Amino acid sequence: MKHVFILNPKAGHKSHVDEMSQFINENFKHLDYEIYETKAPLDATRFVKEYLAKYDGEVRFYSLGGDGTLNEVASGLIGVKRASLACFPLGSGNDFIKVFGKVDDFKDLKELTESDAKSIDCLMVDDRTCINIVSFGFDAAVQFQMQKYRRLPLTGGPIAYDMAVMNALLFKISHEMEVEADDKPFFKGKALLMAVANGICYGGGYHCAPIAKVDDGLIDVCLVSKVSRFKIAGLVKVYKRGKHLENPKLEKYVHYTRAKNVLIKAASKKPLSYQIDGEPGKMNEMNIRIVENAINFVIPKHLLK
């Protein structure tokens, strides 16, 4: 099996390229491997697709970066059964892997080379791949702000997210939207935010879909309808811990369902903010569907004991 280590020099607060390249070269001489450093956004996807086109054997790709890097590598190998994906977290959030355990559980690169891969689902967002979560509204606006804060000294994923929440509260916090789940009406009206999830958390540890599973063939949808600014602080605290589904005080605000297809429409002429695995954008309409058994994902063997 080929082992291909993909390094993102922009992940985290400093480049880990030299450090990780030295570690790989010193410790994996017994493997058939190579190292690739990404050059620009979406470069990892291009590289993986081209690599698989020219090499027809079994290959394991290692994403050494954050959630954005993981998304790019996953996008290049989705549906290719002879390829597997491993994650070595170097970013500020690293949220997707929290569905399996703690971030530190994935920080033994040698163990990742020796562990087995498990088949997991992915989301297709129109024609884009999402391995973790798509979110809309207030929460997506927070992601726009977070891009500024996460590069500041001493502001990692959770701190940057919290700062962005406070900033976003200064602007419009509710958004008109219509949502269908498996071709049936799910919600219509003003919403604070919505998360369409494969994984369980995002934003440095906000557990929007605490009961989601990555291998059940279903999308978890969590929507929070319009609330006052006065209530947001308490709601965010509960939402972050993933306790919003069991809190009776939030029952009339929190809407949760599971589906295989989700259609979202901006109910006004103004586009709706969204983020896909941490990458922000705007849209008027979006279709999201589950792709079962889309990726072979490497689980550290100590988590399977």
C-alpha cells in the first residue's frame, strides 16, 4: 500500500511542514510513501484526483491539517474503494474526528499507518463534498467572522468561535428560510441557525448534532427558530455542550429530524450565508443528500478495543 502524506502549510497558527516532513522521513523508511505540500486552496483535491488517476493500487492519504484540509482530501477520493483517508490534526478546530474520540486520539501518526479503515458516509452539497457539517444563518455568519479571529495570537478554534459569536450578535440574527426533509416540509419561517450534519460538532466544539452517526445512512438536521438576543447567550451555552435536545426550556425553538435529502431555500431575495466544513459562502437554494459508504476512514486502533 502507498502512503501519501498531504501537508497544509497554512493549518493552525504556524507551519508544521518542516517538523512533520522530518518526522515522516525519519520514522517511515520501511513504508512506500511520499510527502506533498499543498500550494493553494483546493490543491489537495486536485492532487488526490490526479494521483488516483495515475496510480491504480491501494493508497492511504493522510490529511495533515485542519477540517478544511480534511474536506479537500476527502473530496478527491470519495467513492474510491481502494483509497483510505487518515486524519492527523494540525488545525485549530479539528471537529470531524470528535465523532470517534478526542483530538489527541489521532495524534499518533505511526498508529494511523497501522490502523484499519472504516466505511463512513459523506454529504453531497449540490456538487460539493462535505465530510462534517453544513450550517446556515447566524452560525454561518459566525464562520465569516471567525476567519479573522482564528489567525490572531492565542485564539484557537473555541476562543475564535466565541469571539465571532459576540461580533455576529451586533448584526441581523434571524433569517427567513424554507426547509424540506425527504420532500416533506420541515420548517418555514424565521430561524436563528440550522446545521445539516454528518458529524456531531463544529466551530471548535459546538455539539449541534450530538446523536449523529457517520455510518447510519442519514443526515441529522438541527434548526433553531428565531429567539431574542436576550435568550441567545443561554442557548449558545447549552448548544455548545450538546444539551439542547433534552432541555425543555428550548423545546419550542429546537427542531430536529433525520433524512436522506434536505432542500434549503432562502425565503427572501437576499442570499443565505452558509459554511461547508468551515468554508463560508452564500446561496439562494441548496440541495444536500447523503452518500452512504462514501469513504474508507482510518480509525486509530486503540479506539476500537
